[in-house]
Amino acid sequence: TRGMINQETPLPQQAPAFMLTPDDPIRKTWEVFMGIVIIYTSFSVPLHIFNAHKEVCTRTEPFVDAALDIIFAINLVINFRTGWRKRVHKDSKENGVSAFEMRPGAVAYQYLTKWFFLFDFFAAVPWGYIISRNCESLTHQVNLV
């Protein structure tokens, strides 16, 4: 009859709460934002290190550092909540048919077992607060080297 569901056709499964697919517009926007943050960091950190003996702390420096630490920590969480493409079965003509793995446990395991986790984890650690609490001691540490 018309209103009955075909038993052979599985119902579409909803993604668990707060999970993103790699193709999600929110995820794509975040990746562009993170690209900008990484470019900024790749220029500012070396300049800060090499000019540490000359530089005087500004009022905004601690806030910028804290904001960057928070952004990298949020990135870590978002990566734990982003599904990944997995091959479902091999097609004879193409590479295969893929689907998104959206189970939080499987996504977390995949992320933890890949090399990328190490980079994200170390990027999220607030090294500036661990190594030095103020500019004077950072300058002293750099001068010792």
C-alpha cells in the first residue's frame, strides 16, 4: 500500500548530535579560518622568537596568545567531531562507493590513531604559558640560548 515503508529500504540515519561531515559548510568555513590562523601564526611566532631580546610586551599580546590557544583547542574538539569518508564496497568501474563514518567512538579512534592528532594536540597546548609567564623571562630564556 501507499503509506507503508518498504522493508528492504533502510531508513536514513541521522548523524549524532554535534557531528560534522567533511563536506559540511560549517566545517569548510572553519578550515578556511584555521588556514588564516596558521598563516598568521607561522609569521608571528618566528618574529616573536627572533625579536624577543628587543620586543616589549604590548597590552594586546597576552590576549592574542590566549585567543590563539583557545582557537587551536576548539579545532581539536571540532576534529574529534568530524566524520570521515570510508569505502563501503569496491565498484568495478571506479575507486569504490564511500560513506561517512559518523559514529563518535569510531571517529575519535580514527583521529587518535593518525599522525595528525599529534600536530593538533601540540598546537593546542599553551606553550607560551608553560614556558614563560611574562616577556622578561622569555627574553632571558632566549638570551641564554
